[in-house]
Amino acid sequence: MLGLFGGTFDPVHFGHLRLAEEAISHLGLSSVRWIPAGQPPHRGTPQVTPQQRLAMVLRSTAKNDRFFVDSAEVDAERASYTVETLARLRRELDSTQPLVLLVGADAFAGLSTWHRWREIFSLAHIAVSHRPGFPVELASLPHELATEFADRHQLDAAALNVAPAGRIVTFAMTQLAISATQIRKLIASGKSARYLLPDPVLDYIQTHQLYKSP
Ligand code: ATP
């Protein structure tokens, strides 16, 4: 069972790394494929280039032999949508292999705004990790997403292994109230972001003078 973890990673931090690491043990994944976004459709232009965000993800994941990095979205000329990336992976991989899209609770709550979002359920499962400040509960989800969640939610992660796609599970990870926004703000105001993200990533940020302006 392969985990797929997309994000802006602007920059990658320990919240992301623990999410991927704990997903492997909670869900029984063989590995996690990290997929940094190219030009994210959901947000303004990030302060650093897609190649720099990719470089930071490569540095932070290099020593984990269950982490792999997929640069296709960064390499693409235009914005990539998750549904298209999943369709590409489906073409590349065995059609019966379960694929598990990993998302934090905040990202999941926005799922019904994603391009062709309902098709995602025919391509992959979704595993939602708890994140401080973002409860995973039906009442806080938009109606159409709450309906899908109610229909597809499974309590036991073992349910993911017996179908290629279409199920939703939640998992409790170590709660780390770290965000890339907070890290960018700290660096822009000259404060320390140390111990919120791996040292090699911080070194890269310093060498390339990233996030200096607010
Ligand atoms: P920003 O602050 O710039 O919005 P972010 O820290 O939320 O960034 P993203 O790259 O947008 O990071 O997130 C990628 C994925 O990681 C999303 O699914 C998000 O929910 C999840 N995620 C990010 N930080 C955490 C965290 N501290 N705990 C759990 N999940 C997280």
C-alpha cells in the first residue's frame, strides 16, 4: 500500500515529516511518495521557487528509505491538480494497488473545492491526520463533503488494504502545532525557526536567503 503526500511544503517542517512517518505505521504503508506542488492552484505565488521547495523536501527525506520524492508537479510547466496526478499514478502503477492520499484535517476540510474532487475517490483512498485546531467531525465539513465522508469512512485502517480506492480513514498523529506560515513569519521577522524543521532545511533557507521578506 503506497501513501501519496502532496503539499506546498513552503517550507517542509516536522509536522509534515511526522505525518508521513506516522502514516506508515498507523496505516501499514510500504512507503510514502512525497509530491511537492508546482504552481499551487489554491494559493498565491509562494515566495520561493518550486525547485527550491523540492530541494528542501529532498534534503529532509533523504535519510528515510521509505520516503520517495516525485518531482513531476514541480517539473510540469503548468499547475497540476491532485486528480490529474492521481490519474497519472494509476496509469503507472498496478490498477489493483491501494493508493492512499495523505492529508491533514485542514486540507481535507477544503477537499470539495478541489478540481473534479469526487473523481479522487475512484483513484485513491484518503487518510486524514488530526491537526491542532482542525477537528475532524461531520458538523465542521461542508455538506457535500460530509455526505461522502459518512458514506466512505472506515474505523479500521485495514479496510484500505482490500480495495484500491474510495475509502476514508482518520488517524491520530503526534500533535504538532507547526505551520509553514508560522516558519515564514519567524524568519521574516528575524526570529529563530530552529527545531520546527530539520537543520539541513534551515541551512538551505539561510544559504539561499529565503523568506526574508514578509
Ligand atoms: P501553510 O502554513 O503555508 O499553509 P502548511 O504548514 O499547512 O503550510 P502544506 O504544505 O500546506 O503545509 O501542507 C501539506 C499537508 O500537510 C496538508 O495536508 C496539511 O494539512 C498537512 N500538514 C501541514 N502541517 C501539519 C501539521 N503540523 N500537522 C498535521 N498535518 C499537517
